[in-house]
Amino acid sequence: MAASKGKNQSSLALHKVIMVGSGGVGKSALTLQFMYDEFVEDYEPTKADSYRKKVVLDGEEVQIDILDTAGQEDYAAIRDNYFRSGEGFLLVFSITEHESFTATAEFREQILRVKAEEDKIPLLVVGNKSDLEERRQVPVEEARSKAEEWGVQYVETSAKTRANVDKVFFDLMREIRAKKMSENKDKNGKKSGKNKKSFKERCCLL
Amino acid sequence: MTAIKHALQRDIFTPNDERLLSIVNVCKAGKKKRNCFLCATVTTERPVQVNVVKVKKSDKGDFYKRQTAWALRDLAVVDAKDAVKENPEFDLHFDKVYKWVASSAVEKNTFISCIWKLNQRYLRKKIDFINENPEFDLHFDKVYKWVASSAVEKNTFISCIWKLNQRYLRKKIDFINVSSQLLEESVPSGENQSVAGGDEEAVDEYQELNAREEQDIEIMMEGCEYAIANAEAFAEKLSRELQVLDGANIQSIMASEKQVNILMKLLDEALKEVDQIEIKLSSYEEMLQSVKEQMDQISESNHLIHLSYTNNVKLQSEIEFLVNHMDLAKGHIKALQEGDLTSSRGIEACTNAADALLQCMNVALRPGHDMLHAVKQQQQRFSDLREQFARRLASHLNSVFVQQGHDQSSTLAQHSVELTLPNHHPFHRDLLRYAKLMEWLKNTDYGKYEGLTKNYMDYLSRLYEREIKDFFEVAKIKMTGTTKEGKKFGLHGSSGKLTGSTSSLNKLSVQSSGNRRSQSSSLLDMGNMSASDLDVADRTKFDKIFEQVLSELEPLCLAEQDFISKFFKLQQHQNISGTTTNETEEIDGGNLSRSYISGVPQTISSEKDMIRQMMTKIFRCIEPELNNLIALGDKIDSFNSLYMLVKMSHHVWTAQNVDPASFLSTTLGNVLVTVKRNFDKCISNQMKQMDEVKISKKSKVGILPFVAEFEEFAALAESIFKNAERRGDLDKAYIKLIRAVFISVEKVANESQKTPRDVVMMENFHHIFATLSRLKISCLEAEKKEAKLKYTEHLQSYVVYSLGQPLEKLNHFFEGVEARVAQGIREEEVSYQLAFNKQELRKVIKEYPGKEVKKGLDNLYKKVDKHLCEEENLLQVVWHSMQDEFIRQYKHFEGLIARCYPGSGITMEFTIQDILDYCSSIAQSH
């Protein structure tokens, strides 16, 4: 795996982003809008799908892997594996549905649990469907104070109008990149510690 | 008439005791002889009888004979025949109809009116008076129109008015359309009455005696007081006076006889005078006759003089015409003979002279003019001059051509570094000065003109061939040079096979990297990313060079064509045809047909043909050179065909827009065919490569190289064909390619050994789907959906297939159970089957304690990880599905146990929570 990976992405950095959130909040819509500039009206629950795109991040060409996940699942543990594989997370809820906002806390806890060994996980709280202002249930202040509490950024988006769609992905990638760089520095400082993870990191950058 | 009346009264009627009142001279209708008289008579004895008597006058002497008599009471109708016009005919209807013609209309009227009066007086019987005109107008303050009950009544009334006027007013009243007889006759009759006294008729006329007449009579009677007392004396006196008057009358008649004699004499004298005047007149006439003869002679001679004058004028105008038109100025002759053909002034002088000469020679001579010796001589002189000048001009121009050819080639060296073609503009400008002379030459000496044309083509084609060859040489060097640079960057030099630099680069990259892996196809596409980036740079550069070549060639051709048409005078109606074709062009769009050229008149098309032929000769090297260049481009990279196709199409399109029949558009059109062929070859090559692709048996398959190549091709093609005219070609190619890709993926999937078929299908179709979603190629929408379908299908079948393994025996067991149920065994009774009793179930379940299951899942995860390639990043997706599926299976088993082995208390050795824990731990360990 490591070898093939090294061959593959020879020079391009790869950032793995996971879309997290309750069902129907617009994770797939955000992803498709970001990937293909299209907005699909009809709702069809996602199981899981993976996307890859080359983008230019602050002048540097990188690749982004997006894992779009299912919102409705009977067993949270099933998510463990892909949470594990992610490097950054878009924690999405719909501003028109308060429950979906409440659910973000659970998702966050699971992410923290699964990636317990990492200090700070790149994560953005995303309030989607900002075009449906008249049906808003989650006040901006509430979402923002929650995000502040967690020490992360809060952004409102609309997959329909493409408002802030690029921003959330790019901001997240920047956080991921910053984290990777600081870890590299750490690694250079003290080579001991999490062998497996540093191995993985190096592979990515080959 | 009165005499006749008198005679008739005396001879016929008096003896018969009848009194004649009115008489009319008639003849029977249709007969000429007027010897009958119709008489209206009354009997003198009472009761009064009124008769109409026809009296015939015997042929010899004044002898009258009473013929027929009718009683008035037998008269039924009096028909006057015509109410409007006066005519003498009238009918009397007695026992039968008698038609009469009176000697005059007046007589007729009088007679009829008499009859009417008689009828009025004696009979009061209804007699129809037909066709008499009873209408009359009275003009007082205005015109009153009346219609009387009969014409006689009208006449009576009118005559009464007249009489009244005569008697009392003597005023002028116009009696229009009233017969004069009617008016005049009534006068004497009135006097007669008064004289005749107690006559029967006087009673009739008595009404007409009015107050004044009475007065007159009274005055007269008072004049002789004794009148009443002594009537006799009065009568005597009256007769005496009458005699005196008669005497006076006779005397005056006698006295007038003398006067008559004098008058007769005067008349005789007048006749003599007339004779004299006639004699004089005839003598004058004779004199006039002679004068006329003289005049005739004079006018004839005048005519002759005029004729000779006009002849002279005509002759003069003819001579003037000849002299004016056939005289060539000395300056012109000199210019033609030795004018300077190098300086622009000299050329102008020559042009003018040539024009003048041509005019002189082309004078429309009237028949007969050429018989004149002087004209012949002059013509001979002109044609000599023409010969001479044509020769001089031709040789001069020839030398100019040669000179220009040399000049141009000497400057050629400067251009060799840059990719530009030398400019012929100054050369054209110089030569265009001669354009008029060329036209002259064309019109006068076509042989020389043709010779010049041929020479021009020879020199120029050689010159252009050199230039164009050099130009293409530079272009080729630039093309190959850039690609070499590109290759130097990536790897080492030498260009690869014809299959295109991408694959050759890939192969080289494998060699140079010296990787332990063998040269496998999966590696080809790994190099792709970096290689294609380089290619894009190369290709845009190639695109630029190619574009430059075309855009250099185009103005060169156009300028030359323009020059040729101007210089050799082949341009007459070009702009007209140009506009018409433009219009059709817009309708046709990209579909360039040439059929509409046939619509242009023959002469123009022949001139266009001429231009095209010349252009073809002059630029004969363009087409092969372009084809060489294209072949080279294709050799460097087959994807260059895409660029070339788009560029070429565009240039052909614009060229044909300007003029579809021009040399440029036909040439470019021909080359376009080659380019299109290369494009097709490029597509078919790709398809062939797919067909021939072999995959390693040892390594995993991953994304197939041709799938990645298709992505690259499509991305490139989309960027090139963005707004191009040839979109249709590309769409066709797409469909062919994607079909081939689909087929090849399935083929490889079926052949694959290391990697399961489902994985190959799933990963590749996922990739194709992503590609198509990204590029949004509208014509491949259906294929996009198909790819998505195939991807999900094979994902599912892969998951199901793979999950059979970790709980293999359990799976088998429950499959068996389900089979029994399907055969009709009730679920509760399955446990009584030997192979599926509780014992067996326990045995199978025992084989899968939690630890085993965890191990199985672990292995499965590793295997999946091994099967899948990193690129498509489907591990998480697949694993997610597997977890789902596994839990679903577990629940399914539990359900079966609960239903088929109720109350047995048998459970699985592990719980869902266990499974979730296993999953979490697998997650943690990777």
C-alpha cells in the first residue's frame, strides 16, 4: 500500500476530507457542488462515496479526497473506520433543523474518540442551507458560540447558491496542511513516538 | 287658296245650301297628285249639319267635282301623326281610316282646328285628336309649363293672346314655336268678321271682338250721327269711302309701275357690271398661273441647293470624325515607341498612350470607311505601333519579374530565424503600376499576355517554393525543438514511437526510474500525471506554431490572389459573387457546400478558374508542405491532430466565408481532409491500444491505463474544441472511444486473475463516472449513467461475494435452511431435518466464536485493502458497505434461528455489539 501510494501521488499532497452530519443536511449536495458545480434537487440518501479532485491551494497544486458518508446509520461504530481514515472533517448541519445541529456534538465526540491520539483535529462546523433563511431554526449566535466552545470555525453555506462552498473546503485543507507541517517539524525534532502515523504522513508526501 | 275657297263656295256649296268653312289641299297618302280638297262645311239651314266633303279638281280646267261627303258626327279620331314635329300627314277615322297628306303642315293645322271648332260648337261629341302637340309654355316672371287638353284648344288660346296683344298692347311678345299662319290668318279673319257682320262664322268670331273694336266701331258710328238713324246713308257713306280708298289703291299701284321699270333697268345695268368684273377676274387668273409656274421652278432649285448643302455637312462630319478619332498625338506615339517603363511617370504616359491607341484602333468605323486609303494606312500604322509597344512592354515586364525574383530571394535569409513569410507587398505595389498596361495587353495582344502570365507563374512559383520551403523548415524545427526540450525536462531525448509521446514517455519513465517493478501497464498511467502536464505545455506551443503557420500562409495567399486578379485583370465581378456566397454560407453554417458556384455566370467562373489555376501553379508546394507539417505534428504527438483539426477547420471556414472557390479554401479544404484522417487515425489508434492492452498477472489492476488516457484525451479535447466548429466530429469520436473503453474494461476484468473482476469493474467505472461528471460532455450523458450503474452494481456484488468468506460455514448452513423453506418445508419444521437439526446448528455456530469472527473480519479488511487501489480511494466506501452488509447478515441469521428453531435458546457466539467492537478495533489498528 505504501509503495503504490508513493508512486501514485508522486508530487502532489493529498488531503482527506470527511463529510459528517445527520441525514439530509446536504453533505452530498455540498460535495457535488464543490466537485462538479452542480446542484441536485432530488434527495437520495447516500451510502458512501468517494471523490477526488485536483485543486490549487494557495498556489500549490494539491489533491483533495472527499469521503461523502451516510447520515442515517443504525450503528455509530460503523463510522469509526472512515473517521479514522480522515484528516479533516466538515461537520455539517442544516440551519432549518435544530436536531441536526444537536447531533453535531455526538459526531464530534465520536471523531475525538476515534482519533484520540491526535491533539487537534482539523474540523469546521458548517451550517448549510443558508439560502433558506426564512426556515431557520438554528440562530447564528447559537451555532457560533458552540463552535467557539469547541475552538473551531463556524461557516454558513448554501449548496444551492454555492455560497461559501469553496471556502469551507479550502479553509479545511489549509488547517490540514498547517497541522501536517507542524507535525513534520515535531517529527524532525523528536523522531520517537507514533511510528505508524509518521510512516503514513511520509507516504503521503512522497 | 282664298280664290279656290271662293270658287268652291260658289260652284259647289252655295247651290247645295252649304257654307264652306275650311279647306285643305290634300292627296291620298302615298300619292303625289294634289288635286283633292277636303272641305269642312255647315248647312245653312237648321238643324245645322256639319260635313267633311272631298272635292276633286278635274284635270282639265278649273272644274271642281264633289266626290264624297262624311258627316262630322261619324268622325271618331283625328290623328295628326306627329305631336312634336310639323308634318303634313293626318288621318281621319270615319267608317274607316282615311290617310291624307296636306300640302303644308299649316294648312293641316288650320283644317284640324276648324274641325275641332265645329265639333265644339255643333256636336259636342267626343272626337279624339291624337298626336297633336298640346304643350305650351308661358314665360311670365318665370316659365310656366302647361299642357292643354288638345292642340286646337292650345292654338286657339295662343292666337287669342296674340290678338289681344296686337289689339291693345302692341307690345313685343315672342311667340316661339307657333306657326306664323296661325297668328296672321286670324287678323284678316277677325276683320272679315267685323265686316261680314251677321255671318254664321261671325258668331263664331264674335267672341274675339273686344271692347276696343267695339269702341272703334262706336266712334266711327258716332262720327256720322245719322248712322243709326239712317243706316242706308251710313252704308252709302261707307261704300263711298271704300270706293275712294280703292281708287287710291289702284292709283298707287299704277304709280308704282314706273318705279318697277326703273328697278328693272337698274337690274340690267347691274348684270352688265357683273359681266365686266368676271372678264377681269379671268384675266387675273391667267396672270397668276404664270406666276405659279415660276414659283415651282424656284422651289425646285432651292431643294437642290439644300441637298448639296447637307451632303457637304455630312461629308465634313465624317472627315472630322475620322480625323478626330484616328489621330494619335505625337506625344503618345513617342511614349509608345520609346517611353520610359521604369519610372511611374513614364508608365503613366505609356498607359495613357496605350489607351489612346486602343481607342483609335477601336473606333467604330462605318461600313465603307475601311475602303478609304488614308484610313487603311492609319490602321496599319496603329497596329505596327501596337505590336511594337506590346513587345517592348512584355520584355520589360519579363525582366521586372526576373529582377524581383532575385531581389526577393536575396532578402530571404533574414526571415529564416523567425517563423514568418517574406512580404511581397512592395513587389506587388511596383507591379500594380503596370496593371492598366496589362489590361491593355490582355485586350490587344492576348498571346503576349498569356506568355507574360506563364513567365510570371514560373518565376513566382520558384520564388514561393523557396520561401515556403524555408518557412516550413523553420516551423518544423520549432516544433521538434520544443518537444525535445520538453523531453529533456522529463527524461532523455529520442522521440518515441508513433503511438504518441504520452505512452512513450511513460515507458521511458519506467525505465529511468529503475524501479524494482517490471514495466507494467499500471505504471503507465502513474507517469501520466506528470507527463501530461508537460504535454499540455508542448501542445499549446505546437498549437501556436501551427496557428502561426496558417495565419502566415493565409495573407500571403490572399495578397497574391488579390494581386493576380488586379494585375492580370481577372477580377471583374468578384465582389458580387463574394457577397452572394457569404449569405449562403451563413445559412449552411459549417456545412460548406460548393454547389452555389454554379449560380455565378459563366464568364466570372471562368475568370475565377483562371485565378485558381494560376494560384495552384504558383503555390503548388503549399499543399505537400502543409501535409508534411501535419504528418510531422502527428508524428510528434497524435493528440496534435485535435489541435490541427480545430485550427484547420476554423481557417477553412473563414477562407470559405470569404470565397469558397478560392485557391486558399480549396487547398486548405484538401489539407483538412488529411487532418481529419489523422484525427480519425488518432482515435482508432487509441482504440487499438485499448484492444491490445495486457495487464500483469501479478500486480493489482487498479485504474486501467486507457481509462486514464481517455480522461486525459477528453479533458484535452474539451479544452481544444471548446467553441470549435468540429464539435460533431469530436462527439462521434467520444462515443466510439467510450464504447471501446467500456468493452475493454470488461474484457480486462474478465481476464484479471489477481484482482477480482468486480473490483476492476467497480474501480474503473467509478473513475469513468467521475471523469464524465467532471467534464460534463453532453453527448455522453447516457454513458455516465451506465458507468454509475455498473459501479454500484459491482460494488454490491463484490461486497456480497467477499462477505461469504468470513462466516463461510454459517453462510452455507443458512443457505441450506433457506433452500428447504423455499422447497416448501415450514420454518418450524426445518429443525427436524437431519442436516439442519439443532445439533448441527450448534456445531456450526461453535465454529465461529467471537475471536474467529474478529480474525475473519480482520482478514477480510486486509484482503479488501489489497484488492483495491489507492487512487480510487474506495476502501472506506467498500468497507462501509461490508460492515452494513455483515450486520444485515447477522440479523438475518438471528431471524432465521428465531423462526426455525424457536425456543431452542440457541444464539450466536457473538453479538452485534461484538461486531461493532471488532469494527472499531479494526479501525483503530489501521
